[in-house]
Amino acid sequence: MQTREVKPGRPRGATTFEAAPAIAFGQVVRQRRLKLGLAQEELANLAQVERSHMGKIERGEHLPNLVMILKIARALNCKPGKLIDQTAELLLEA
């Protein structure tokens, strides 16, 4: 029997997150940002992340980790749980 070589990393095209939660979280962040009248660049500066990274979060291309969620919530002047609750509501509606 031939053994396969184990390669580090993940296969090409594999994602580390499910798309639906990432998209829903991005929508919540964008809605909150627009409600506050902030530009994406302003929010990125307040959250101490690159503007391009913030754009990926808002488009649902990246699902932030806990530390990033805490930074975004602080920048949006709300509790992290509120962002998560609103994300869950969007997912339940779908």
C-alpha cells in the first residue's frame, strides 16, 4: 500500500470560514458604519486595521477573529455581542 505525503497548509481554494456568517457580519458592520456616518477608512483607522482589510470584512471575504471583532465594536461604539446578535438575526432570516 502506498502512503501519501502529508503537505502542510490547506488545499487550494479551501476557505477557513463559512461564507454566510462572514457576509452577514460584513453587512452588520457596514450598516452600523453608515448609520454613524463614518467612511470605511475612518472605521479602519479607529479599529487600527488596514482599510483594505476592513473592505474585505464588509464584503464578507474575511471573517474576523475575536480580537478584530472587539476592535471593530469599540470603533463602532457598540458592544461586540450586539454585532454578533445582529449577525445571527440576519442568518436566521435567510
